[in-house]
Amino acid sequence: MIRLRPFLFLTFLITLVLIPAPALAAILGIDFGQSTTKAALVAPGVPFEIVLTRDSKRKDVSGVAFKGEERLYGSAAAGIAPRTPSTAFLHFKPLLGRSVSSSEAEGYLAQHPGIELIPSSNRSTVSLKTADSSFPVEELLAMSISHLKTLGEEMLPKSSATSRIYDVAITVPPYFDSVQRKAIIDAADIAGVRVTALVPDGVATAINYASARSFGNEKQYHFVLDMGAGSTSATLVSFQEGQEGSHRFGKSALNITVEGVGFDQNLGGDLLDQRIYEILLARFIEAHGDGILSSPRALVRLHKEAERVKTILSANTEVKASVESLYDDIDFRTMVSRAEFEDAIQDVLPRISKPFDDALQAANLDILDIQSVILMGGTTRVPIFQQVLVKDVLKGDASKVSKNVNADEAAVMGATFRGVSVSKQFKSKEINVLDPAIWEYDVVVSDSDGGIIGTMTLFPKGSPVTGNRSLIELQLPENLEDATLKFREDGRPLFTYGLHSIQESKKKLLQSNNCTELTFVLDAELTVSRVFDVHGVSWQCNVTRPVVPAESDDSEAEDFKQKVFNFFKGEKSSSPEESTTASETTTATEAPTDSESMTASSSTTSKRPQATVPPKPRVVKQPVKYAVSYSGSRNMGRATKASSTARLRAFDKLDSDRHARDAVRNDVESYSYKIREWIEYEQQRFMEHLSEEERQTFLRRAAGALEWLYDEGESMILDKLEEKMKELKEFEKIVFQREKQKLASIEAELRASASAAAAEVSAEVDSAEELVIPADGPEEGAAEAGTSTVATATILTSTETLSFEESSTAEAEPEENEEPQHDEL
């Protein structure tokens, strides 16, 4: 039996009590869409609000662009795409977890001319190539997440303990598989944050919809229609208040269950943009030839104009498309009507109802059971789509169309709320989300010759996603030494385990342990973010512990338990000497009789019976050797992530240095203009303390600094810029020193004048005291009634002059009708 030493156990308990509670941390929610990205922040002392961009926008373009060593995000990245399309990587979300030969990569190249895709090293995933480098798509996403993290941290109070962001919750389309979801998690790791949850877009919108509403005890069914830039999904959810006893913070819990999901991975706003782009391109080629096809810059500008035209057609019946100097100095202008646009997408309209049909079939419900359809995503604003929704899906019932949520921000707010719920760091409305698996996860077992032994379902479709790891027993043939385990997601291969020396691992386990119930198990997991993973395979068995008498151990354990209880209760345990003395006293004064001894003995025996501890089995494992191989795209390993993290930190350092250079460069420029303004406008302060020669010297120095900035300042290092700023500061330094010297001189003159004035007053007082008064002079009262002269000196420092004031004490005035009396000397 394994025994824990008492003092070690006591140390463990004390440490457990003294562990501080974790501080509340900030959580950043990110809605990384194919076209635009939004972020929201929740933190102690900060309102639950959208994170604004540098331009105070609530959303920004999804993408990163490179301008030399500088990285541009959002609108700035989209702004340089027409000029340098090969360095602006926009809307790259479909490339996550995909290979260069995939249909997603082909569609991306069709919509983004000028971009070059290459395979990532040894992973079969996509990297985007620039002139002198290449970037895995996960690294580009990590840059975007890091940028949003920086914007969010600027909203946090600097004086609080929570000044950094470590946790994020990110939205994902419901159809993203494990490889794509792992790619997002890898990007977050590179950015230095932890993903608390990957939240499906429809679930995030449903959480936001339900967070401010109350529902009854009966289920209410609602659809969340998310039509974004790249895809369309219809999520059927049910809302129901928790049953009696399901309460927290005095309120009942709200249960949100995903009943069914349907989607179309290629139906979205980008498809509509492409149809308008094709209309514009056809008209230009008809008028000016097909030379434009060889100009990526012109095609990118035409794509951008097509996106603008689509947006305006959602409100107007026609719009004028205009691109100046589109190609070969040709100004392109044409009118596009809404009717032409709707004719171009007639083949797309029937696809709108399929996601609804799939979700209803999975839930075994009818559209009449649905109370509302919540619209989400910018593409839901297209008028023809809303008409098809009411006519074909809702059977003409337009009252079920719900526009009660913000179509742009509902997902990011709901994802942030979900991150708070999963992290359990804040008090919030209790919302239980049940998002079951929409696919089946299984394993195909084969022998070394490729013969299939069998297929076993690990997580069936509809399994609740709890995040708990499961030990799943596999049945293998006797004496099978090598085997292959091919893991699949909805029939698509994920990765393969090549097992080696299966029987050898089994023998090692049997030789070292007395095993019972020997099994071959697989350690599999389906996380809360719906990511499937396997953590190894092993033989395991139950080993029975030996039988040990319980008396001595139980008594020692009981005594120690009482000591620990007394310690935390604040009572002092008796020392061994006190115990001995008390025992001797009891023995000396109260010797028990035989009957009493028998009673005490029986009582002791009843308290601590001579029973034995029942055998407790323990589980012993012996891992089986395996090698992992991938048939398709592979996620980042530790070394690859470490390399990408180092490169991201290097870019961050370049950004920090560049921002510091820009700040000093701006200071040099503004200070140079100030010097010119001070001297040229002859400000009194500078004209008084500088000679004409010095003024001309500083004017030339300021003009030279401006010229140097325009010629070399852009490429100058920080030290050179700071040195130039120091040279300019000499101007004000000289003026300040001379002002200080003049003030010191004035102060010395004032002190000298005050001393001279004080000496003169003192001399006058001394001469007045030498006056002689006659014997028949006035009485004491008369002397008091006489006139006394006092000279006082006051130094007026404000006017730098001395003034003397003579004050006299006048005689008392005579009463009315009484002649004044005169004293004679």
C-alpha cells in the first residue's frame, strides 16, 4: 500500500489553502469572416463593446498586405491591392487547412488575380508567395489576430491588473472540419493567445439573440440564416428555459440546442460579386478587346468595382460602374441594372432552400414548426434573396422573417458571450449550449498487408460535444503484431496510425503485473470546439492491490486526521510530554477494574475492528509504438509553430521600431517648422536673446533638417533621427539659458537696490533719535497727542522701484463749539 507521509500531506493541504484565486482576465471575441472581420472585448471595468479600428470603424476588411517591411491591415491592405496585387492577401479564410490543388485554392485564384500560391513545406497546405518570401496561411491569420489583440489591449485600463489579453473566442462556419479548426487554433498559438472556444456562426448569433430575451418552458424553434461572403448556412436551434432546479445566481438557465444544420459552402456574396464582375469584363472586352486579361492590376480594380456595384444594387434599381484609366489609359463606364444582375444569378436562387431542407430533415421537423428566421450576414440584404426566402422556404409567410439582430455584429457579440461562459471568469446569464457533432468519426483497422479487419465508430453523428476524452476498446485478432488505424471524419481521412510491436507491448505489461481484464484501448477526444484528436493507443489491465490489515494504518491515519482538523480549527494539539503526563495521572488516580477493562477493550475493538481493507484494483497501461502519417493536409507541428512565432515577433519588433522612427521623424519636422516660425515672425523672446548671426544659423539648420528628412529621413535609423532632434533642441536650450542668466542679473540688481534702501532708512531713523526735548515740554498725555513721524520703506519688486511713505498720527479733533487748545513749546 502506498502511504503518504503526514508532514508531506500537511504541506500539501496548507499549499492548497494558500493558492490565490485566479485574477479575472480579458476575453476577446473575433468574428473572422471571409470578407470582413469584427472583434469585441469584455474585461473588468470595460464595457462590453466592439473593438474599433485605427480609423474608428466597427469592422474592417479581412486581410494583410506587405509594403516593404511594413504590414498593413484591413482597409489599408485593401487600398494597395490594386497597385500591388501580389503583396495584398485578402479574404484567405477558405485556404485554411487546404492544399494548393483543392477546389478552394482554385476558386481563390480566380477571384484574386496576381496572387501566387505554393505548398507549405512538408505539410501540403497553402502558403502565399511574395517577391522574396512566403507565408503560410496560418501565419497570416496569426498576424491578423495579433493586430486585433493589440487594438483590444489599448482599450484596457493601464493601471489595472488586467492589461493584457490571453483568451479569445473565434467564430467558424459549421462545416469547418478538424483540420481547418486546428489551423485556426495554430494561428492563435502563434499570436500568443489561447482559444477558449470555436463557436459556429449560427450558434453565436443564437446566443446573441437569446441573451436579452426570455423563453417559456416549451421549446421554441428558430432558424438562423447566415449568408456571408463565402458561404450560406441555416442553423435550426431550439430555445427553452431550464427545468426546476436548474438555476444559478437566482435565475433559471436557458438551454440552446442545435437541432440541425444545413449549408452551401460556395453560395455567398463573393459569388454574386463574381457574376457582376463577369458582366463588366464582358462589356469591356467587347468594346476594347481582351488585352485586359493580361493585367492583374486592372482585373483587381474591376473586381473592386463589381463589389461596390453589388452593394448599391441592394438599395437602387441601377448603378453606374466607373473605373478611370482601367487599362491602357481607357476610362471604363457602364450602367448595370438590378434586373440584369438578377438574370445573371437565376441559377443560384434555387440553392437557397437546400440548407433549410437539410436542417429540417436532420431535426425531423417541418417549416410550419418554425417561429422565425433570424437573418445574419451582409448577403441577406440582397432583395432577390429575401423574396426567394419568403416564397420558397417560408411558403409566403413574410411575418416569420426576423431582423431583430445586428446582421454585422451579432455573431461576434455571441461568440464573446460564449467565451465568457466557457471560461467561467465572469458572472453572466446562464446559457447552456448543446452543439452535437454533425459528422461521424470512425476508425478503419487494417493488418500489415492492407486487409481490412473492421471499422469502428468512435463518435457517432449527433454525439454531444462535451470535451471529455474517451478510452475506447478495440478488438484485435490474436497475435497481430502490426496494424494500421485510419481515422476518418464523415468518411474523409484525417490521419493514420501505424502500430508496431503490438504483442511485444502486451508481453511487457503481463510480465511486470498480475493483470486481469486485459484490453486494447484508444485514447480519443472530441473537444468543445469540435476538434477530433487521438492521444495514443495502449494495452491496459486492472491490477489488484495486496490485502493489508487496517488497524495500524487506520489508527495512525485517524490520529493524523484529527491533528490536521485541529490545526485548521485553530486548536493546539497536545505535546508528547503532556500526553504522557496525562496518561500517568489517569493511571495513578483511576485504575480501572477488570470489568471496566473489558468494556474499554470491547469499545476500542468496536471503534477499530480487526478487518482488512478490501482489494482496490488499479489500472496499468503499456503504450504501443506508432507512427503518424497524413493522407491530406497536415497541421503545424511544434517546430513549425516555433519558427512562425519567431518570425511574427521579428515583424512586431520592426513595427515597433518603425513607429518609434515615425514619431521622432514627425517631431523633427514639426520642430523645424516651429523654429522657422519663431524667427521669421520675430517673436520677442527669441529676438531679444539671439544675435542676427545666430538667428540665421538656426534658420539654415532648420531648413537643412527638413531637406534631410525629405531626402534621407525615410531610411534613417532611429539613432540618427534622435541625434538630429538633439541638434535642433540646441536652439531653445540657448534661449532658455540666456533667459535664465538675465533673470538672475535682474534679481541681483533688485537685491542690491533693496539693501541700499534699507540702509538709507536706517540712517534717517538714527538721526531722528538724536533730537533734544526741552524741560518744559509737554506732559506725557500731551506728548501722546503730539505728532510723531515714522518713515517706512517698501520695496516694490513688480516695478523695480523704491518708494517711501510718511505716515503721521494726527491730534485728536476738538469737540463741537470748543476752541482748540494749543500747547506751547
